[in-house]
Amino acid sequence: MSDWGPVFIAVVLFILLTPGLLIQIPGKSRFVEFGNFQTSGVSILVHSIIYFTLICIFLLAIGVHMYVGS
């Protein structure tokens, strides 16, 4: 059996934390902007730090595992 938990968590967080898709921190004109489809270097850095933190929490601290197959 293969463990698909880390793959699933990484893909979902990558989609949700893509800067400018759902949310952008910091935004161009405000601190938080929703669905503007724009990004900046600072926003990419902030979203990368948030992504790394959540990956560490879900995979190392909580230990999410999903076994698929026989």
C-alpha cells in the first residue's frame, strides 16, 4: 500500500495558497485581497512561508496518512 497523504495535502495546499487565486497577502492596494489574479514577489514569499508552515504541521506534527490500493 502506498501513502498518498503527503501528496494530497501538498496539492490541496498548493492550489489554495496560490497567490492571487483565492487570497493574496499582502495585496497591491490593501493588506488582504480576494480573487484579484495578480501577484508580487512579497506575496509569493509570504504564501511560501505559510505553505511551508502548514505542510510541517500537517505532515510532521499531525502525521496525515491516506492509504489507497490493495
